[in-house]
Amino acid sequence: MSKTHAKSASGRKRSLILAALPAIEAAARLSSFTRAAQELGLTQGAVSRRIQSLQSHLGVALFTRQGRAVKITTDGLRLAESATAILRQIESTRLELSGDLTGSLRIGVLPSLGGLWLAPRLQAFTRLHPGLSVSVSTVDADFSAAHKDPVNWDPSLLDIVLTWGHGGWTPLTAISLFREEMIAVCSPDFKARHGIETTADLWTAPRLAHTTRPNAWDAFAEARSVSVTSGLQPQLAFDHFYMICEGALAGSGAALLPAFLIADDLAKGTLIQTGPTWPTGAQYAVVGTSTAFARPAAKAFLDWLAVV
């Protein structure tokens, strides 16, 4: 074989591999050739042919079929991980050369944290990076007292997650955002109607509860040495803080809420603090893989969170 022919064959192999990398990465992440094709703007047949050509070239099976679904093999997973790293490095270099931050950022967030805190502030971030597409999805949290926080979302589908816990999201990277401090609040009208003068008076009036933290009021009273001899049980219970906040604003009851979520309402006087601050020992944190955190879009978001 001549040197010219060898170089030509080598070039074709590189072209084949480079063309297949996005298809491999997308198909592995989405577990579907069809969805990978939709994301890449290709036909399903084009994605399938690129992957089949690479399989033939390498002599290994990268995916197997189970009905209509595709399942990645161990060899395929190794190659997909390399493809992901290569594509992210190419994206990072391209952004450095262009000077503009483009692409996408996928954020997961707790519903109340997203609705009461993140959503009103995100416009400031997107104004800084108008070429960046940001999508926000909700995630759940485990509000138990355990110190090992579960990762109950798919880290491959989200770049950054804003969640609650005690700091044990192994093996992901976590950066503390806020230490949780709860305060008892009510509306001015509610305070006047029920004659709330001391923290103990809250137990003589309707109180709002969080369904996943049913003992929060008792823990608050014990932690802050509030003397409660008897009182009404919470009548209304909600499973999200934003619902509790709306109930408190409407005068439906007193509420225990994270201070940073209602800072604007406290400043405006639509909610009034009626008891001492209670540090719960938990935190709100930014969680993700080290690979995702290294992406330019994620780094920009983390830098913005540090000063917002």
C-alpha cells in the first residue's frame, strides 16, 4: 500500500469516527436513535448508518436492540464517555475562540426554590449571556433527617441542580448556596385578627404545615425554647413552600418558611416575622458532575450564583 493510499484510508477512518461521535453521544444519553436524530437534526436512518459504520470499523457492538428501545453495551458506554468529553472540549474551545457564550444550560431545581427564588432572578443571567439557551426542570428532594442525600435525578440529563439536603450527594460535586434558616411569619391582617404578640401566640391561631416536614413546628418550638402548653394543630398542609407562602400571604395561617425565599415579602411588609430565626442544619446547594461544572455555560452560571 502506497503512503498516499494509507493516508487517504486513515483520513476516511478519522472522518467516519468524527461524524459518528455526536450520534454515539446523543443515542447513549437518550437511549433512542429516533430521539438522537431529532436532537441532531438528522434522519433516524442517518444516525443508524453512522453508528453501524463505526461498529463495523471497530469490530464491536456498541448498541443492542430490545424491541424498539436500544441499549448501550459496555464497549459502547466507554466510547460514549470519550465522545462526550471530546465534544465538550470542542465546544469549550469554540466558545473561547468566539468570545460568546452559546449553546444550552440544563438546570434542575426544587419547585419552591425555582418559583420563589430562581425564576425572578434568571433574567439577569440570560441578559449577561443572550446567546445561551436555558431550560429549567423541577426535581424532588428527600426531606428526612438523614445525612446521606440521594441523587434522585439523572445527572446526564441536567448540568446543574439546585437542591436541599445535608451535603452528602456522593459522588457528585456540591457547592453550598444557602444555609437553611426558617422563620415564623404571617400577614399583617392575620397578626391583627388573632392578636399575635409573642411566638407562643402562634399556637393559638391557625398554622400552615409542610407535608414532608410534619414535625417542623414542634422542632422549631424546641430549638428556640418556645413555651407551648397547648394549642391548635395545623389545619392546612401543603407539599411545597410556594403554596405555604401563598397561604400565608392570603391570611390563611402562620407559616414556617426559609428566610431567603421570602426576603422580598418581608422587605415589602406583606409578611411579618413573628418569631426567632431557626437554623435547621440543612442547606441549599448546587450539585452536579465535575464534568458538567467544567462546561463554559455551567461555569458562567456558577460564577453568577456566587454574586447574585
